[in-house]
Amino acid sequence: MTPPRIDLRSDTVTQPTPAMREAMARAHVGDDVFGEDPTVNQLEAMAAAMFDKEAGLLVSSGTQGNLVSLLAHCQRGDEVIMGHNSHTYNYEQVGTAVLGGIAPRIVMNQPDGILRLEDIEAAIMPDNVHFGITRAISLENTHNRCGGAFLTPEYTDAVAALAQRYGLKLHIDGARIFNAAIAQEVDVKALTRHADSVTFCLSKGLSAPVGSVVVGSRAFIKRARRARKMLGGGMRQAGVIAAAGIVALTEMIDRLREDHANARRLANGLSRIPGIQPEPVHTNIVYFHVDHPRFNARTLQKALLAEDVGVLALGPGRIRAVTHYGIEAEDIEETLDIFASLLQ
Ligand code: TLP
């Protein structure tokens, strides 16, 4: 199967940049399970510094990053508070429960991705023999299913304060945390300063081919590293992956604003097409609803694919399109022309 020419299914489809391929080819490598890969060590130290945390850990994916983080924070029988729309609850096979005996305690996400403080507080289990032990809270920034919405530093600080008051750990699934930072013109440190752990992805908008990084305290990363090894995620000459990650963190963050501009351009154009209602756009993710006499989300996805445009239908009437490196303003204009010719 060849991917569509204008591929808006996800920012995970990004190709590595020429500078990444070059860096990968030249990377100094060693056995990372022995801690001897200089390029991995450099990436982990760089990530830790960017988030003002003590240590970092390269993992194979965002899913693995969230899993090792929660395994490192929790014991069997513990509970983690997370949103009903969170990626960790919906798209990670509830690995915490399957592999760690850690139960998700679900709180409703608001449309802007937040969990209300009072809802979090109500979900914290009292110290009682009947209940599991609440151990951690997991937030998602930006929020994938909630329209790519971002959490603010103030909101995150308020959740962190609540967590501290109850002796809970705060984990952030920051798969797209750099999109959240760019959209608000703040440093990622401000979005994560009181979090105990953060996972962020190199392989989405930052365009590296593989990998995510977890950051946190030295003691936490030591436990996360053990969990990663148990999951079979101890990689050897992983410097070839880390080299692309270093380029991603050095060169690919500022350009995310182009993706945000293209997402707005797409949503503005779609709002003028009959039968399409875009949701508000916050970062690089555009959701829209299809209410058309000839199309539902699935048939429109198929018709667009026939025109070499990829989107993801996520239910009977809702479609997701994601902008990223490799998608230019002209691609958005061409996509809008295709929509117009199909739907008008
Ligand atoms: N999201 C993917 C799909 O799994 C839906 C996508 O195309 O958006 N947290 C968040 C918020 C994510 O969006 C994703 C991936 C992950 C974690 C998991 O990352 P990977 O795919 O690297 O395991």
C-alpha cells in the first residue's frame, strides 16, 4: 500500500529530514543497555535539560513512555486518574492494567482537554480497605481527542498542587507538548515544572522516524529504565535513532508554528464548504463533522483517498486531519479544492 500524496492522517507519517538521515549515518553508537551509547546519552541529557528534570530515558514510542512512567510510579492495585478521552485510556490497550495491575480511574475530559479539579478530587479514593490506592494523575498535553487543545501552565500547576496535597504523582502524556508550548509562546518547562514525569514524542510533529523520551527525577528514571528493559525495550546501538532525535530537538520545534497556521488555513477553508463543520483549532489537529446528503465520514474518507488525500474517519460523522512537516500551504489549498469538487 502506498501512502496518499497529501497525507493528513497523522503527524506520525512524517519523513526524517535530510539532516536527520545524515546525523543517523554518522552517529557514534555503543550498547545502550550497558549505558555506553554516547548519542543516546547526549539525547537523554539534552531532553532532561530542556524540561529542567534530572534525567531522561529514550523509549521506542509514546505508548512505551506512558507505560514505563506509570509502572515506575505505581504498584499493583494502585489507581491512576486519567481522562475518558485520553490516549492512554483509549489507544494503549490499557497496558497499565494488563501488565502492571494498575487500574485507570476515569474522569470526564472537558471539551478543552482538562479534567476539572473538583472531578479529580472526587476521584481520589479514601484510605479504606474497600478501595484501590490512588497513586497518580495523568494529563495529556496537547489533547489528541479533544481537538489538539493545549493545557496552560496555570492549569497544570493547579493539578500539580492538588496532586501534592494528596501525595500523588503527576504524569504528563506530552506526546505533542512542543505544539502546546509553541501555541502559547511558552517554554515547555512552564508546562511541566511541577510534573513528576513527562513523555514526549520525537516521531510526531518533530519528524524523527522513531522514539519518545521520558523525563523526571534520577530515581524515577532508574525505575522507568528497569520497566523498559522488562518490556523488551532495552535497545542496543540506539544512537542511530537518538541522532535523529537530537536534530528534532535542535531544528524542528520552531517550525511547528507553520503546522498550526496550516491547520487554521484548512479549518477556515473547510468552514466554507457545505456539509462540513470544523471544530475550533488550537494546534496542528483539525477535527470536522460531516453532515452531507451524499457522504458520511467513512465514504468521504474513501473519496478523498481516491484523490490521494489521506484523513482519518473516527466515527460516523467525525474526521481528523493533522498538519505536519512535508505539508505546505499549497497542499492545503489543493486539499480544499478537492473537498469543494467532491461536496459541492
Ligand atoms: N497517537 C496516534 C494514534 O495512536 C492515535 C496519532 O496518530 O495521533 N499520546 C498521544 C496523545 C498520542 O496522540 C499518541 C499517538 C501516543 C501517546 C502514542 O504514541 P506512539 O504512537 O508513539 O506509541
